[in-house]
Amino acid sequence: MQTDAPFWDSLVFDGIDDVDVEVVTAAFGTVEVVAKGRAAGAACPDCGRFSDRVHDRYQRRLKDLPLADQGFVIRLTVRRFICGSADCSRRTFAESFSRLAAPYSRFTTRLNHALEQVGLALAGRAGVRLAAYLGFGAGRMTLLRRVMALPDPRFSMPRVLGVDDCAIRRGQTYSTVLTSVEDHRVVDVLPTREAGPLAAWLTRHPGVEIIWRDRAGAYAEGARRGAPDALQVADRFHLWQGLGRAVETCVAAHRDCLHGPSPGGALPEAMSGESSWPQDDSEPLGRRAERKKAAHALVHQMLTQGHSRRAIARHLGWGLNTVLRYANAARWQDTMRENRPRSSRLDPYKPYLERRFAEGCTSVTRLHGELLADNAPVTYQMVRAHIATLRTAPAGAPPRPPTVRQVTGWLTRHPTALTEEDRVGLKNVLTRCPELDTAAGHVRDFGEILGGRLGSTLPAWIDAVDASQLPGLTGFALHLLRDLDAVTAGLTLNWSSGSIEGAVNRIKKIKRQLYGRAGFGLLRKMILLQ
């Protein structure tokens, strides 16, 4: 089938004035356009002299975006002109169609742009599947070559630079991610996490005033060598993470204190003073109710101190409507919505499961298979969750002692995040072990330093921990002395490492898209361009 050329000229080559369409054919699922240059001549790319003397002609086959679910091919006739300048080293040159396609390219410019975007979004194999669905199939290496050919984005030198490591192959290969803390963008990615590449990068890019980093010695040395005048700041996230590991070591050293009788009594004074709301022991509360109770008390406490509702929302990082809901409720119970039991597809089969469980059949796999044989629309997870509720501890059995990880979580979480059950468990542990009670005090003091930006009081805290000689905590405190200036700055300044950790999380997503087959060059390009 043939169609008039002027129609296709305006449809396909809209805005490209240097091309004329001669004929269009459509057959076997492919639309083919025959076109040629419209200009009388062209300028020599070397000397710039205009020439209209044709030396010869050849044909380029350009693949374009699909049209109405059909392949689209342009057969473009290209003329070679003779340069008439005697001083020019180039004797012949081909006319250029820069808006239509790059030199030597077999794809049009707009198809190349589409392949670049698919490659950036999905990389190789996944990009091939999407490109085939969209009708412009291309191989995975074609997509990756398009990505690698893209130039690196230009950036202005950040004033506050974030430095963190990221695993290329966890436990084996690590790279260094450099981010701009102020505008949350990745500036560059270095192939290793050693001091040399970081120092060289900072030397080539002067102007950094603050370097926000984790406490790795290599980063401290690289920052000192590459930007000696910059202020180094230790990341608070890694400081608290390091404290958590130290607390876990301390709890593990006093593991025997976790296996004892649970004495009764009230909370110790140090623990009871942390709660900012009156305790109601009439009945135990769930996790959601505890959070509601704590939030209601916190909002009303700040209201009594004279803070406005908008100021409370800004300070807590909550939405204004959330703060208004707590502020307008006289009791915290008024913020609870009625908990209506949700219906489940498993409900008609629960009596059968309970009867079979009472008969001694406790295998979730077997019970799930019996329900499937009866064409029940249930999943394995539904059956497993319901059987878990039927498995109760035998009557009179002593409660299981808390694990090291549980006690570590109790000590390092904010008091308002603990449930009533957690508070009772922590009270029992601290009552049995004075050393852990002392450790809990040190953790609370460090949390106040970190949350209140009281970096100037850090030396006194280090001396107090050193005097207590607690395993794990003492080593952590003395290790802070090796990087005291950066740690003090991290506990004083208001900069956050959220943008750095967010960039690392995005890099993990990109790395998983490439299925671990990408080299560092491609991974770096994907990180910078996405």
C-alpha cells in the first residue's frame, strides 16, 4: 500500500525542514518511508565552505518509533558533496541530518531517547521485555550502551557533603557514595571506601565546608587530607547504632541476670520518671492503645506549656490534623476508633480447624491441604495464623526469660515506644541486675545528649561510663575519644544523615534491578542519572 508523501511529511517529520518524503509503503507489519535531503548543498564540517557538487549517494536505514503497532523504518538517501576548498584536508563529506539521527546511527534520535529512558528505568533484561512490549525491540547490550553513552550530570559543588559506604557485593566489595546533604542528590560514587580516592576527589573539587560522614577511619583520614579546612561531623545514626551494639555486648555479659524469678514491686524511680502520662493499671493495653495514650499525653503537656498546635506539629513532625485530633480529645480513649472484627474467608472453616487441632493434628501443611481438598478459598498463611492462636503454653508453665536482643531493644528504644509488658519486663531485669540498671542510665543520658544536641557534655558522659567499667559500653565511650571533635560536632549541629541513608536505599534498588551482573561503571552511571 502506498500513501501520499505530503501527509507523511507533516506526520512523521514534523519540524524537520531538511528532509523530503518521496514514498511510503506499508506491508507485513512494517511501515517504510523513503526520504531524501531537501537542501541544495551543505557546508564542509572542517572549513565551513558551502558546496553543491555531489560526489555520490548512499542509503541509510534508520529504525524509528513504532506507528500504530507497526514497525517503522526510514530509508534515507544521503549525498556526499565535494569540498571545493584547496586548503581543506577533507575532499568529500556527507550531508548531516543531526535532528533526525546521529552520524553512523541506525536509530533515529527520538528512538534513541526512548531507549535511553527504558535503560535508565529498568536496565538490561527487564528493559528488553518492556521495549518489546512497546514495539521497538532492542537487545540488553543496546540499552546498556545507550545508558553508558549518556554524559554525567553536572553539579554545583555542595557546601555540605555526605560520605557513606554502600555494598556492591555485601561482605566483599564496597563503594563510597557522596551526596549533597542540602538538596538530597548523589554527587558522585567512588569505587572503594579507602582514604585515597576520597582525598583525591576532594582535592579536585574544592569548596566543601562541612563533611558529614560515618566514623570509619578511612573516611576521616581522606577528609583530613583532601579538605583540611572542612569541618568533619560524625553521623548521629551511626553513633546510636554503635551504642546499640555496645549495649548488646553489655547485656550479653550479664546474661545470667535475665534468667531469674520476676520480683514484684513498683517501677524504679529512674524508670517511672521517664513516663510523661499518668499510668492506669486497671487493664493491660495493646501497642496501639499505648501509642495513642502516649501521644495524647504529650500533646496536652505541650499545650499546657503554651505551645501552639502548629508549633507542636512542626516540632513532632506530625500532621496538623493529627495534633488537632489529640488536642480536641478530653481523654485519650476518645481518639480510639471502634475496633470491629474483620471478616475473613477462613471464618467458616475455623470450627473445623479447632476440632482437628483438638484431635491432635497440629501440622499446618496437613490442615491446609485438607481445606484445599474441600475447595476452600484459603491460603497457607491464613491457616498458620489461626493455628498459632490455638497453640497456647501449658498451664502453670513459667514465662520464657527475655532474650539479649529483647533487653537491648528495651534499653535503646524511647520510653514512649515501650508497651506496658515491655516496661514490666525491663523493670524486672534492672531490679535483678544493678550493672544493667547503671547501663540503662548511661543510655538515657546519651539519648538526651543526642536528642538535645548537648555535644558539650559528651566528655563528662565518657568519664562516667569509663568509671563504671561496663563491658561494651566502656569500650564504646573510650573509642569516641579518637574522633571526639567530629562526634561533638555531630551531637551539636542540626544536620541530618537522612538524605545520605535515603540515597543508599535508592542505590540498593538500582543494584537489585541489575541482578548483580553490572560492573561498577554501569552502576555508577545508573546512580548518577536516575
